[in-house]
Amino acid sequence: MPRSGSTLLQRLMMQHSEIASVSEPWLLLPLLYAKKEQGMITEYSHLNGHKALNDLILKLPNGEKGYLDGVRKMSDQIYSQLCNKGEKYFLDKTPRYHLIIEDIIKLYPNGKFIFLVRNPLDIYASILTTWGNNRFKRLFAVSIDLEEGWHNLANGFKALNENSMIIKYEELVDNSDRILKDVCAYLDIKFEKQNELASLDGRLGDQTGSRQFSKVSNESLEKWKSVFDSTYRKKVLSQYISGINPEDFAVFGLDKSNILNQIKAHKVKKWFSFRDWLDIRFYKWATYLNGHLYFSSVFKWTKKKFLS
């Protein structure tokens, strides 16, 4: 999930001589979404592009496997250029890959997959404060992560038949050396002790944390308590957790009832915020109506085009 500490783990792993990486590639999303009928809106007509591509795939001697072989060769060629010191691995850390995990498994059946899990209460709090400026109304851009992320991650983990690795964020910040030793064992490379975090210069990823922390810190643990500081906010948080399938949590060793009990036991002094009440309604309507396409200057080009 976004805001799970993936940039922290990435910055630790990047210090290893056998691992290369860049902030967030997002490389595989358009390449694998090209096969999907839904999920992309373009001025060239993705719907027709999807039909044409899948007709082409039917003509390939090996069908979908032939297409994936081609995509793999392309992405390998790009990844290998970024391993400019002869590193064994390229680490592609892109949280929104939860949308295409099963496609990536087909693409890289021998790949190494690491699932990073954090207390969902801290994830929501971090999303709210980092991207929402502590306002619920700004969360429509990450609604797909909040609403589908855990389910997609759980399905991906099950599709791998547990042939992957789970890391808990709380254990990572508590004992990073032990976790990195486990990572190195999983990747079959020699452990190298890391005292500092690698720097990142891309526009995506946790740039706030990259600037603020040069070493592993546990300052962010249980910050959700100070963010969800009213009865109304507790209710919003409880409703969010209640909407997630308990099996999607259980796959990663999380107990939904325990998480809900944490919320229930949390003591707050404030009862209600009219601004929060308005923000939640704005968030729901903006998500439902895709309001950002109509009101954002970034997307004003969409009003001038016929999009398919």
C-alpha cells in the first residue's frame, strides 16, 4: 500500500552493492494495461487500441506468452541500463503495481516479490496528512488504493503461493539489520550492513521522508492516534476498516477485529468537526463524479478532446 514505508525499505536496499533502483518507475503499468479493455482513457482511443492489440496477440505463435516475452525483453533492457554498476537486481518499487500483480507474476514468474505491510491505521493517517494536508476532501486521487489496495495485494500474495516475502514495517524500523539479513537471504546475496539511507531524486515516492530522515526512525509509529483525534474521525476510520474483507488482512497476519478494537480503545477529547463532515461528503462526490477531470487545470485538456 502507498505510505507503508516502501521508500524507506527501498533506500535501505539501494545501499547494497547488488541492488539498483530509482524512485518509482511505473514502467509496467502502461505496458500491461495496454491489454486491458478498461482502465485507460486516451485521445487515440484505447478501446480500439485494446481490440487491435488483442487481435495482434491472437496472431502471435505463442499468443499472450509471446506478447509478455516481448514486454519482458523491453523492460529487462531498460532495467539493465539502470544497473550501471553491474548490480544483480533492479528493484522496481511502484506501490500502484497492486493493480497488476497477477500480470507481473506472469511477466516475471521467477521474479522476487516483497510485500511490505504496515498497520492500516498508520497508512490511512499518513495518506491523510502527507497527500491530503490532513483534509479528507483531497483523498479522491488515492481512493483506488484505499478501496482496492488490500484486496489486490492479498490476491497477488495468494497467486504466488507464498513464494514471496512479507516484511512488517514496524519490525523494519525496530530492527532494520535483521530484516535486511532476511531480505539478502531471500535474494541469495551477501548481507551488507547499512548505516545510512540512499538518496532519491525522482518526483514520486516519499520525498518528505527522504529529505527528513538519513537513518531509520520509528517516529511514525502509532501517529494515527494524533491524526484521528475526534469521535467523528474515529468513526470515519472505523467505517473504512470495516469495509475491508477480514481475509485480506489475515493473509498478512493482521486481525481486523484487533484493528477495530484499537480504534475503539483510542481516547479523544474532541467530538465533531463540521469541516471534516463537509470534506467527507466532498470526497465521496468527487470520487463518484470524477470531479478532478472537470475542475483541475492539469486535466483541462480532457475538456477539449473526445476521449475513448
